[in-house]
Amino acid sequence: MSTQLFDLTGKVALVTGATHGLGMSMAVGLGKAGATLVINGHSSQEKIDKAVELYKEQGINAYGYRFDVTSENEAEAAVEKIESEVGPIDILVNNAGIIRRIPLLEMPLDEWENVIRTDLTGVFIMTKPVAQRMVKRRQGKIINVCSMMSELGRNSVGAYAAAKGGLKMLTRNMATEWAKHNVQVNGIGPGYFATSQTAPIRVDGNPFNEFIVNRTPAGRWGDPDDLQGTTVFLASNASNFVTGQIVYVDGGILATIGKPSNEE
């Protein structure tokens, strides 16, 4: 019984921005739990095709579609095509996003608007056509990828923090409106993870590496696979009465104010 609660066999999961990084790790978790994967990318079809092959090499049934989550027309057309060619979307993971590390006093308006458009408005645009169909079917799981910046500020990421803070509240409002239709909406807030992007700073002697290890009660960077269990839980029947929640997978960072550098 407990294993069946997490079984995603027969489900179709759309994961945006899943050609690499944490999005790919979350998608792998869903695929290994039995879901048919549909991944999205925007940069190039070649990159999408390469990612699909990587999924298939792991025994996961996967498809790739190139479209822009910030385009209402492209998102609607893609959802229509996916549901026609692959099947009804049971699970949506809104992972696509960008970050611009620019202090607020130096940030051009177009850069600010690009981050907000991608990380916040893009989730609304992408979710709307999927949720409309989920509501009609009275079934669905939506997972929005939030951030610790949904709760905290940090130098030079003001636009990103504003978008992710907004996404936390958008998640709760989606949950509020669609719970009566048996559609659960939750968020995942990753902490600091060991990815190719963080590799240059994850070296002994780097001040930021030491800061993260010291600041995290678990005493380490997250492994991308650490996100898989939470993703599968929120996508499965195990979370049928869980909605409007943000689950922070951060090794305990948000639970503490940290510790002095001389404290073990």
C-alpha cells in the first residue's frame, strides 16, 4: 500500500527547463517512479534532443518540446500538442527560470522585467492552460520551483527574490482556487546544490564554499538527487491532502540563524 502511494505509472509529467541541472534531476525522479516525461526547453532543439536521449538511456520514456514559457500562444499550443501526442498532463513542474546577479541600484529595467517575466509571469502563463484541463478532469498535481529567496534576501538578486517571493504566494493562491477541483499545488524551495554552475566555487578555500558549508546544518551542499523524493511525493497520491505548501529542501538553512565560525 505505501509503495503504491508513490507510484506514478501511467502518469504524464511535464517538467519545464529540464534539459539540465536540478530540473533534470527532478524529472529523473518522476521518470524512475513510472511517469512518462515531457521536457521543455527554449534554447535549441538540439539541446532538448540530447537531454531526451539521456533520459532514455536511464530507461525513462521521454519526449521533448521546444517552446517559450513566457509566450501565451506558444504555451497554449504546446499543451494542446502534448496532450494530443503524449496524453493528458497529470503533473506539471514549473522549473524554468533565470537569475541576474545585479545590485538593484544598477539593474536596468529590461533586466528586471526579464527576470519577473520568466520566473513569475511565466509560471502563470504555463500553468493556466494545464490547470484548465486538470480542473475539467478533476485531477492534477502542480509543483512550482521556488527558492530560499522566497523567504530571504541576498545582495544582487533582488529581481530573482521578488519573483520567487511572488511565486510562493502565487502557489498558495493557485492552491486555494483549485483545491475544490482535486488539483493540488505546492512548491519546492531548493537550497544550495552541487551542480555544474556551482562547481567553480565548491572548492576548499573558497570563502563562499566555506560560508555555505558552515551555514548549512547538514554541513554540505545538496546533491541534486536529494530533490527527487520531495518531487515524487508532491506528484503522487501520497500528497492528495497537501496543497499550498512550500517544502524547502535546504539542509536546514532556513531553520537556523547559523553559527559562529569558531563553533563546531
